[in-house]
Amino acid sequence: MTIEKKLTELMERVNYAREILGNKDRPELDAFAREISEFPDKNNVVADDRAVRALESLEVRLSTMETAIDAQLTAMDKVRIVRHPQRACLKDILENVYDNYTEIGGKDEHSIDPGMLIARAYITRRKGRKLINQPVMVVGQEKGHGQEFRNGGSIKPWGNSKALKYMKVAAREQIPIHAYVNTPGSYPVEDFPGAAQQIAENIYEMAGLPVPIIAIFSEGGSGGAEAIGMADKRLMLSHGYYSVISPEGAAAIEGRIRGSERAPAELIESCAIAQQITAQDNLRNGYIDEIIQEPALGVRADHFDFYKRLRDQVVRATDEVTLSVRGMRLFRAFAMRHFHKHADIIVRWTLTENARERLIQRRFKKYRKLARHAFHDNRSLLEKLNATRSVIVSTTTSAVHYGLIKPFQHKIARIVEEATDEIHVVTGKIDSMYRSTLKKLGVRSIGDRQKEMRLTGLSQTDPQDLCIDNSCDYVSPQARVDREITCPHADKRGCLDIWARDLFTDFSGVCPHCGYNFPMEYQWYLHNVFDKGSVREFNRDIASGNPTGFPGFEKRIEAARAKTGLHSSCMTFNASLEGIRLTCATLIANFRGGSVGAAEGEKFIRALELAQSKHQPFLAYVHGTAGIRIQEGVNGLIQMPRCTMAVRKYIEEGGLYIVLYDTNSYAGPVASFLGCSPYQYAVRSSRLGFAGPGVIKETTGVEIPPDYHNCFKALSRGHIQGVWSRKDIRNNLRQALLTIGGRNLYYR
């Protein structure tokens, strides 16, 4: 390498360091840059060997300086490292970590989404003279190598669909999955299948894939990371970040930045620290399992020693996951725990059927334990003991009733049905002959006269059917305002003004002319949808907190509690509807916009577990949700896979899971544990999707039409299965509970 070329390389390293530091004043870098610039003039008369030695000394000094700077990096510096175009990307990893690979599923600009890269790869391991080729499926976001058409690793719904397709192929072929997460977040497109719906499907399906999944995080941005990030082992590059939202996005929300304004750099820096987004933060909180150490100031494409380290840790992680569910593993597990080098330890990555079942069970347990530290359980000891007793009683009762009595009853019922059907063949013929004889004699039977009365007589109304508002103890505060209300569609549809008292009592907040549903309080649903007096809340004292210590957030939580009387945005309760017992979880917009954090996720999961133990249908009523609570950082984000796993477990046990959206429902919950339901409905005039209009404009620069998130748009692309008027919710839910059911948890 010539001296000029080496000097150019050193200057590039200095400029790189300046860029990742946000071009802050660093006198040592400025002085070093001047020294590089003056080097040719100072050394033009010395011998070449002396110039080379001087150059080597410069390089050593720069490496020392880089190490010193690396130790002082802030969270935001690491974000800039991850986003830098020189950072190693997925194709670099495929070339240097795996021994052979073939890209599949489309590639380059001709791919269905070139930002999502899929490859069938091999890792070759040597045992003596024997070579063992172990296949894996590699999926991940690719930013470089043609970045002009890769959209910066921001994946569209069809890209996540492509990833899921080939992860299912890996499950069929029984090979491990290596998922490389390197995305700022998914692209917020609501075209079919819709960003939120596809991410929800990915998380739901990955929860049950019976093969080892290893996720390696570089840039883990929100729902885009969760689309491929659920794994048995989660590794993270030491300079990476994993967050519910970008620091800039968090600063924009915290600073209430609007339009073309930019959040101040100081606020962005403080948000990056407060959200606890670095690898070290996530390891401490338990959301990743290991950190892969990078070179000083982050890994770049030519850091070949790093690829060896990455290969070793990825292989080791795959071995550990496989051994954790295998039968014969004593010596290899001991060696891997206690010996640093394990190149001679051979672990076959194929699993038996029993091992695959154990793998999925371990995955469920792993995610169930996460975020336990991130909420406040304010229940008294007596309440906790009573809750435990209730679970034991419910589980025992269900085991006896559904495991012993119900199967016996079904067996007897089948025998009786078969015998009755046989007898009907004979009695039906006799009855036909009897009726024919009476008809010939001109005699009308009692049954015929009763049938005629049912068809021609006046109907009798049940007084209970006349009472739409089955609870006279709640009146909407909107009804007490002495004024007329104008429908938003009055100009287009000619709706007449209506008195507030009439609109929010007799008409249930529904415009009598066009059917527009005005927003109503969540209390209206508790008192008008369910049977009067049947609502019984549980786990009320599990409360939202401030697990990241986000500045000033505790006061906001306390203000929300004082305003609403709630401890979190999730309310869980048992109720009945026309005598049908069910369990319900409600996300309430009044409490911090219905955002979901650790407390809300825990309450949702416990409600699902209770519904499963009681063999009851489960209703998720979304009064409104703004998404995951950004101030809780990954403590909130991890609720996406946690709750989705609980939903999957409940559904697989035969549970009936129904979701009903109201007002505005966006982001993480819709893209996970709500969006994975097979039965989703929306109240007319509601809006739902992956990201709100402001976020879409901020991230893509695209102005979306006013009806982009309209519930009918969601219906047209298959996200929801129906749009209901508020006045019909009670009847429609009853109809759904009567006609839609699981295998054995269904209340009947």
C-alpha cells in the first residue's frame, strides 16, 4: 500500500469519527487531521522506511484515539454508527460468516421487496477429516449494496410477508433460522395486506415455528424489528440499538414538535438516553441474551476479525438452543458452559417431534418472564393469595369438567343421537301416514293450528327487548350539554342538527340520518353492552410506572390516574352478555391515549390466562390506542411478542378471541396481539392502521388522503371482518358468540 493511499485511509477514519460524533468539537481529531495533511511535506526528504515507520506510528495513535472515543460514546452516537453508510450490512455478513449461500425470494430491484433479503446458507464445520454442512435460513433487512432501491431497510408489508413465507419453509425443512434485524422501522403502508396486519401475522406465526430461531440486532426499530425479531436467542451488536421509536421521533412527541420544525439536539440526546436503547441497556433489562463485541466505533465492511467472532457466537447460540431441548446432551452442554472454545463440539441442528414441542414451550416461558420488573403490582398479599386460589379452583374445575365429565357426556349424547335418528326413520313414516289420514277425513291437527297462529297472529314483545339502555345508572356527560350537535357529514349528506341529550341517550351517539358514530366514553360500553351488574373487574391494582426513569414521566402518570381514576390504560374484567360469560380486556383512550406499557401487557396476558382456565370467550375491546408507550422504551415494545404469544396459546387451546376497535387504534398493539385475531370488527366511523397521518408524513413525506385509515378501508383489505353501528354491538356480539367457537374452550 502506498503512503498516499494509507494517508487517505487514515483521513477517512478521522472523518468517520467526526460524523458519528455528530460533528461535535473534538480538538484531538482536528489536531490529528492537521498532522495527516502535513505529513507529506514533513517526510518528503526522509527515507521511505522512516516514512513508513512514522505512518505506522500515526496509525497506532489513531487506533488508541478511536478506542478512547469508543469508551465515551453516547446512546445517540451509537444510533449514528448504526445508520452510517459504511456500517457492515447483511450481504457483507453472508459473504464472510457463511460458507456458501444462495439468495432466494427475488433480489435487487426485481424483488417483491428488495429491502428484505432471504438466503439459503450453509455453515461448514470440520470434525477430524469429516466436513459437516449445516443448512440455515437467513432472513434480514438489507440497507446497502444497491441502497437506492432498498428503501433504507424500511420494509413494506409484502417484504415481511416474503420473510414469513421462507421462515415457514425453514420450519418444513427443519433447519434453523438466523434473523438479522437492521431496520429503522417498517414502511407505514396500508395497502394489502397492510403493515400492521402483516407484522401481527409474522409475530403470531413465528411464536409457533418448531425450529431454533436466532435473532441478531443491529438497528431494531419498533414494529419493523418485531416482524422478524422473535427468537429463542437474541444477540445484539455492541454498538446497535433496539427501541420502540427513534430518538428523533421520541423528541418530536416529547417536545410537541409540529410541521417542519425540528426537535433540538439536546432533547434528542436526552430521549436516546432515557429510553435505554443501547445493547448494554437491553442486556441489563433482559431483552437480549448476549452482546457481540464490535471493533472501536462500530463494525465496517472490512473488519474481517469481527466476522469470525460473529460466526462463532451465532453458531454457539444455535447449538445452545438446540441442546436445551435435546435428550442426550450432558457432556456437550457442560463443555459449552465451561469452555470458551467449542469448535470440536458438534451439535446436529435437527430436532425430534418431542424436542420441537419443548422448544415452543421454552419460547413461551422465555417471553412470559420478560418485563416483570417494569410495572407496579399494588395488590395486597390477601388479594394475591385470593387470585392464586381462584386460578387453582378454575383450573381444577375445568380439568374435571372438560377433561372427564364433558367427554363422557359427549359420548353418551352421540349414542343417544344415533339411536334417536334410527327411531325417527320409523316414527317419521308413521307420523306421515297419520297426517295423511286426517287430511283425507278433513280434520286439522293441533300442531297445524298452532303453526297458523305463529304465522298470522300478532307478535308478543319481551319487555327486556325494549330496553336498549340496560343500565339507567350511566348517562354520557356529553348528554348534559344543552346545545345542538352538528354531524360532521351534514354538508355532504344533509344531516339535521340534533339535541345533545337525544343524541347521546336515545340514539347512543349515532347520527339518525347518516349513521355516523360520535365518540363515546368507555363507561357507555360497560353499561350498555354487557348484562346489567355483571361486570367484575380484576387485577385493577397492577399499575403503570416509569421503568426507564424517563424525565418527568411519573408526574404525567400520576396526572392520568387522578384524571381517570384508573391505574393503567387496560381494564380487565369478567362479564356476561345475554347470560353468556366472557372475559374482556379494554384499552381505554382516556389514560395516556390508551398506550400500552408493561402493566397493560401483563394485565392483558393474565386476562387471557384466566379466560383459558375458565374456558370462556375473550373480547378485546379497544376504546382507543395510540400504540406502545414510548417512555417505557423496550419495556413497552416487548409487549408486542409477549401478548401475541399469550393470544396464540389461548387460541391453540380452543379459545374464541374477538377484537372490537373504536375511535382511533394505531401502531404496536394493532400490529401484534390485536391484529392477529381471526375475528376483528370495528365500530363505524373508527380509524385503524399501523401509523397515524402525522407519523406517515414525517417518515415518508407523503400526504395521505383523509379516509386512508377509515374502517371501511380496513374492511376492504381484509384487516377486519365487519363494521358495526354502536347500537348493534350488543346484538352482534351475542350473534358472534353463538355462531363462532373454538374447539373446546367455547362456552357451550
